[in-house]
Amino acid sequence: MPRLNGTGPRGLGAGTGRGFGLCCPRTGRGLNAGYGFKGYTKQDEKSIIEEDIKILKEELKLAEKELKSLKGQK
């Protein structure tokens, strides 16, 4: 996480980057390497996937907005 403030690379929250930061428990990357991690229940996984979808939709909206602004700058 840039600035280690928990907001992620685009300010959209944890888990939105490439997993190189200190706070990446889902993939086991980072300094914690997943030690002591107990895993998720099906409900946890469902919630995580729903949150990921929400984040990806927001990123898509931002990318489309940026593309639209770049097209208008011709």
C-alpha cells in the first residue's frame, strides 16, 4: 500500500492492488506470508467476491471516465 494508510493504490481500499504491500492476507504475499491464516468460510468468500466486484466496477467507471476525457482532448 502506498503511504501504508490502508487505502490501496487508487484509494479504493485494501486488496485492490497487485499484492505487493504489507496487507495482503488473502494471497499470502507480503511480509506476513500467510502464516497463521485460518482461511475463509463460504460466506466470507462470497462477501469478498461481492466486494471485489464492487471495486472492479468502480475501477471500470474511473477508467471509462478517464478514456472519455482523453478522447475529448484531441
